[in-house]
Amino acid sequence: MRRQKRLQIGEERPSLNPKQPPGGSERKRPRSGAPGGGGDMSASSFNSVLLGISNMLKEENLEQLKFLVRDHIGKQKLERIKTGHQLFEILTERGQLGKDKANYLCQLLRQVQRDDLSEKLSNWEVQQEDPKYGLSDTERDKLDIATEVIRDNLGRNWRKLGRKLRLGETKLDSIATRQPTDLEETAMELLKEWRKIRGPEVQTKELIAALRDCQLNLTADKIQEKLEQKGLSSSD
């Protein structure tokens, strides 16, 4: 067996990595999607959304969030958390939060009565999943209003609405698996999938028509009433 050539003093060891210069160490890339780390544009955009949510959290909201995750995060770590983005970083490290995994945080935000922040995160997800997503501000406002009403009123009729919106049974089963008990979150998942499929062609009037086809006229009426209160038309 051949003996390895001994290195002279000051001589650099050859690199086993052809892309790595001799004597230099390859810089480790930060994990994509981790708050505060580098990565692609979508990860940077996601971190920006998380920071915005953190800045909008009230102190009582943060304490409530910490209480909800107390069974997953150690007491000492929880005591050191002073801001929302510190909590988000821990959730990311635990694999419970990422640019492709925001649903858990959306649920937590809803549980502490910050539906506005949950919607902010959900809307980011929808837009990222379809880069060509190009709704007008008016249509987006109308969809947000319709989504809120449907979430609060749809209940166990979500499958019926899903079929009217032309989502396949496989997709509906997947939604049921992801959200087996929380009907509000099930409704949100349903509408998120529908918006992904429709992309820039999505329209609020389609939702209202589908609700009426399902004989869910009360929910449809509530959407139209809220739109009129905001000076928005449901027929455009």
C-alpha cells in the first residue's frame, strides 16, 4: 500500500472538492426559508412577511402564542422569546414553519383572534404558489371579504361547495386529511386550492354563484351585503 506524501511546512493540502480553492473552506449556505437567513427571492419575501406580522403583534398576542406552543417548545426557550420573529425562528428550526409550510402559523394567529395577520400570510402563500397571480386590488379586496364570510358560515357544506367550484374528489380528500376537525380551516384550505387553480381569472362572483347553486343563499347574501357596505359590486 502506497504511503501518502508528507506535506512540507507551508505547503497547502490539495482540496478534494474541485470547486473549492486550495486552503479555502467552502462557505456554508444558510438554510432557505429560515428567518434571518439568505436564500431565494421567495424565502426573502416570506421573511419580510413574517417580520411585518411580528411588528403588528401586540404583547398580549405574543404571550397567547407562546401559551399555545408551550407543549412543543421548552420553558426556558419560551422565556427568552421577546418578539414574534424570535418565536417564528424557533418554529422554523422545528420544521413547523417555512415558505412552503405556513398553515400552522395561520392557525395559531386565528386562535389569538388575529385573523388579519392570518389572512396576510395566507394571501402571500396563494400569490407565491401562482407567480402569474395578477388580481386587481379591488378584486382582491372582494375575495378577502368573501373568504371571511365563507370561513365563518360554510361549516360542513364545504365539500358541496368544493364540487361546485370543480375541485376533484382527490383534492377534496387531501383537504380533509390536512384539516380533519377544524371546519373553518377546512373552508380556508378549500378556497386557497380554488384560487390556485383559477389563478388570475378568479372572481368573487363565481363564489357567490356557486354558493347559490348549493342553496347556500344566506351565506351568499351575507357576502353581497358586506360588499355593498364597502361600496363594492358583486357582479363585476
